[in-house]
Amino acid sequence: MEEYTYEIKIPRERVAVLIGKKGEIKREVEQATKTNIDVDSTEGDVLIRGKDSIGMLSAKDVVMAIGRGFNPEIALLLLKQDYCFELISIADYAGKSRNSMERLKGRIIGSEGKSRRTIETLTETNLSVYGKTVGIIGEIANVDCARKAIEKLLEGSQHAGVYKWLEKKRKDLKMSGFAGKGMKQPEE
């Protein structure tokens, strides 16, 4: 059987978080995904090896999520079947301006983290604003809503309008979840 490899670079300050106390986080990811993870703690290079391509993808997502600022407990949610990880580049919206980057990060985080918490609550996702990126972890449909909300904020939409849109989307998702009890949902 063929062995696959995948190489990721994570910030050096996140290497210790990936490894965990006495290597427990790294070991947990390796066991759950049937992979081997080698970490170069001086450079932040992570090499993932394994024979199972699905396990490899799961391990890659968990490592990337930890590297982008997520707590390992939240990153390990990606091992569940319906969870996914999405990364949005703030630089795509800010250009090269450092001031624009800080302003856009501030729009997503909000005063004392209020905007971020509101998006997390309304979409039932977890967000991490780290460096020049925003990471999202959650169930697939919820991550899609969170991504669209964050993109709207990055494009300059008002917070109140984005929250109102999210509340409507949340209501629609809840309704579609209840409507299908015992009936097959139409495929998109």
C-alpha cells in the first residue's frame, strides 16, 4: 500500500501547542488519523505521513487549525465527520496596508471580542483571528454561513446588517432541520 506525505509550515510559537504536554496532542491526532507526524520545532515544519488519504486530510486540517491559533480541543472537532475547517485571508481584503489589516481584524473581533462571539453564537462555529487569517471550525452548513458573514464584514457591511442576515440564516437552517423529520430532503 502506498504511503502519502504532506508538509505544512506552522508558526514556531504554535509548535508547542501542537505537540502538547508530553506529546499528548500530537499522539492523539496520530492515533485518531492513523498517521505519523514529525515536527521540526526550530522551523515550524510539520511532515504528516500515512497510508489512509482521509486520515491524512483530517490530520492536515487539525494541524493547520492549531497552527492558525485554535485551541487543540476545538481543532480535534475536525475529526468528527460533519465538521470542517475554513481559512479566510484578511490580506485579500486589506491589500498591503498594515493599517487596513488591523482595522479589518478589529471589525471581525469587535470591541472586547463582541463581534467574534456574536458570529460564533449565531453560527454555532468557532473562530480564530490569527496573523493575517480568520479560521472557522464547525459543521459544514454553519461554516458556510460564518464565512459569508466574515466576508461581508471584510467588504465593509455594517455589523447590524450582518447579524440580522445571520439570524435569518440561522432560523432558515433550524426550520429546514425540523421540516425533514421522516421525509427525504431535496438535494441541491
